[in-house]
Amino acid sequence: MVSTLIVQPENGATIQRGATVPFACTTSNMETGFFDDPQRLYYATPQTLNAEGVIQGHQHISIQRIASTTTAPDPRSESLSFFVGLNTKADAQGVHTATIPATTFTQPGVYRICTITGTRGHQPVIMPVARRGSQDDCIRVTVA
């Protein structure tokens, strides 16, 4: 089953306003680098598995400024501070890296940084059982 952990930045980190921030996440039990053209095939391709039965797909980074650590954030896409697909293959250890641009953290406050695991056709991954760990991870950082 797919499992993801954000390893950079650290959960609870304080980031300086306007800083460029390195991002890294590890993903296990998923063959990354599979990303169908969303203009033509969004949700059109079913989930696929490789020869070992591992899901083929990709990751995303989603960042939102939130009111507090106890208030649910606005789920609408226009409320995002940053969003990007990690469409390339992760390294041999399953690590994806990216750079979060300085234009992301423009206001002080609390930000939620999450991964979104998708199939090659951009659907959420379908996991074989309900009782399991999450396929995605979220952390919260403070921008000063």
C-alpha cells in the first residue's frame, strides 16, 4: 500500500516570509513518474499496476494558508498558495524533491503543506483495504 511522508520542511518549522523553501517527501509502494496528459486524459485512464502489483502514479504538493491549527481550511482550489504536480520519477530511495517558490509564503501565519497521491490518470489511488495508514501526509509550518 502507498505511504508518503513529508521530510522537508519539518513539521512545525518556522519559515521566513518570502523565503524559497526546499521540499522533500518519501513515497513507498508506488512507482512514480506516471502522469497522463490532463488536458486529454484527466480521469480517463484507470489505475494501473506494474508487474509487481505496485500502483503507477505521481505526487502533488498542495499548500494553503489556514486560519489556525484547529480550523478546517477552505478546500477550494483558489484558496491555495501553491500547487504543483511531481510528475517525474522519484530517486532510488523513493524521494521526490522540489522548490517551493518565495511567492508562496507572502503572509505571516500558519500554512498546511500536503501531498496528494494520484494515479497516472489523476484519480486518488485506490487502496486494497480501509484499515491502513494514510497514503498522504500533511504538515503545518509557521511563516514569520
